[in-house]
Amino acid sequence: MLTAVETVEKHAERILRRWASTFSNARMEALNGIFQAARASARGYRNVHTFITMIYLIAAPLGGIIKST
């Protein structure tokens, strides 16, 4: 219990600043969802390059590119 209290006291300024902030981790959660979808789609492939390619294919805003051609 003493360790927890010391940790909160040590980081009190950062904790209060976070609660006063209007930012959230929604963008990071959205990226995590994209990564999870890409990982599920890339199962069975043998290298990291395929995983990265799947992330780009899922997350890239291809609508604008397709309309411009």
C-alpha cells in the first residue's frame, strides 16, 4: 500500500494533467484494431513485409486514389 501511495505522489502532476486533458487514446485504439485485422488477414504468410502490406491495404485511404484515376 505504501508503494502505491508513493507512486501516486510521485506522478501526481502527470495524473492530474491527464484528467484535465481533452485527449483520449481513441486513435491508438483504432490503430490497434487495424493492426489486429491485418494480423488476422496475414496469417499463413511467412514474412513481416506481408504484414506491413496488409496494414497499408486495410488502412490506406484508397477511395481518393481510385476516384482520381
